[in-house]
Amino acid sequence: MNDDHVLSATAGYVDTLSFVALFGLFTAHVTGNFVLIGGGIAGYGQGIFLKLMAFPAFIAGVALSSFLIRTRHPVTPTSGACKLYVVQAILLLAFAVSGICLGTNFSAGSGWVVTCGMIGAMAMGVQNAHSRLIARPGVPNTVMTGNVTQVILDVLDLCSPHVPTDVKRASRERVSKMLPAIVAFGLGAIGGALGYRHFGFVALALPVVAVAWLAMRAWMQRNANTLQETP
């Protein structure tokens, strides 16, 4: 299982858990909150302020990631990935703790609820920025709309007798990369909903462990690369 599969599952898991727990808040697919804000203004749904505050929190996560990668000493892809994984894991842990502290009876307008949602959005802002800041082969792992669209187009090309062989080869390669990420996101979404239903915010322990594992793997890879480069 590569990083994209774990990150896709994490995005689906955290986004769905926050949606069902925090009055329809999207933390990974943060632009989806525009729709919910519009509905809230029209009298449908609740937690408009909560969803509005997700945007500056998400921006803060992206800005923090940029600061760690672009304004510090030059870093290799593996060391940069390790930094961002560590930061995301810490923020996800803080998201879990803040959610647990809410208890079982809370309202959308509570300041603690807004703070909890902002921490979750910041954590997923780090993940969204990761693929933009760290140069590595992979596919988008937080929002699947583009991936699903591309897979459909590629499948149509593979089924068409009029598409050249080289185009079909490229389509087959893309499908092999994107389809597992889509499936992982879907399974993560199911897991996030079921996890919250049975365990509440404690269920966020799973993505915390998953991202921490990615950080450890990146750290080990960085050390291995350093040993290879040492004369």
C-alpha cells in the first residue's frame, strides 16, 4: 500500500467523520462548505459560522506547510514528507482530543465546536498542501471528483476501438493509479461514519496512527538515503 492509498483513505475517513459529527462540516473537501453555507443562509442546515471558520483554518494549514517546506533549509522529498506527516498527525490528534472534550451534547454555535472544526480543517489543509509542495509521483488524494472523471474518460478510451495503442497504454496506467485511490477514499468514508457511530471522536485514533506510520516510513527512507549518499 503506497502513500496515496493511505492518504485517500484518511481524507475520506476524516471528512466523513467531521461531516456526521460537526453538523455537516467538510474538513478535507473544504470548498463543499460553500454549498452548505448557501443552504444555511436559506434556512437549511445549521452551523454557518462553523463552516465559515473552516476556511481560515484550512488556509492556516496550507500556509504552515508552505513555511515548513519553502522557507526552511532545502529539504529532500522524503524529509519534507516526514515533516508534513508529523504536523498532520499532531493536528489530527488535537482534533480527536478536542472532539472528545466536547462530550456528547453540543451545539453548532458553541465556541468549542468551532475550535474543534478549525483544528480538523487545518489538519486537512496540511494534507491538501502536501501534494503541491512535495514533488513525487502520485494522484490527488483529498477530493475524488477529478479522479473519477479521469477514470471514466480513460475507461471509455480503453473500450473504444478507435483509440491509438499508446493512448490506451497511458489510460491504463492512469486507471491503475487512480482507481485504488478512489476505492480507498470510499472505504475510508464508510469507516469514518461507522467509526464515529460506535466510538465517537476516539475513532480519529485510526487516521492519527496511519499518518504517524507514514511519517515513520518517510523518516526511515530519509535515513536510508542519507547512508547511501555518505562516502
